[in-house]
Amino acid sequence: MPTPKEREYYRMGFVDGMHYGKPDTKYMPNVKSMEEEVRSIRRPKRKLSPWNKFVKANSKKPRFRYKSGAKRGKVNLKALGVAYRKKKRR
């Protein structure tokens, strides 16, 4: 008797296999509802690392944005890295 977790894995594998060929909805009318169910089973997103949190909080600040040239408006990761390491030393 499969456990509930094993049943989820079987179902996920079945839906993945369905993507290779076009499903015949005449014989399988609930294919879309199964796909939606599998999406809800996926594991939760991982927590952000301290670096990612720092970038998210500071990337919109003007001192970390390029002001001219081809990179205008992009994030200056070098400056962000320096500021992050300086913050960590405190």
C-alpha cells in the first residue's frame, strides 16, 4: 500500500509523462485539474540568503545604480558587494 507521499510522486510522474504527448481529453477529462493539483504539491520556496536580502533592499537606491553609459539604470553589483562586506565587518 503506497503512502500518501508516494501517491503524490506517482501522480507527479504521470502528469510529467502527459506533457510528452497531447492528452486525449475524451478518455482523460481531468488532466488539467491533475496538473493544477501537482503544482500545489510543489515544495515551498527557499528563504533568501543574507546577500539576496541585502541586494533586494538596496538595489533601488541611487548610489548603487549606474547613472550613464550603456549600463544606465542597472545595478552596480561591485559597489553592492563592497557595501555588503563593509556591513558584515561591523
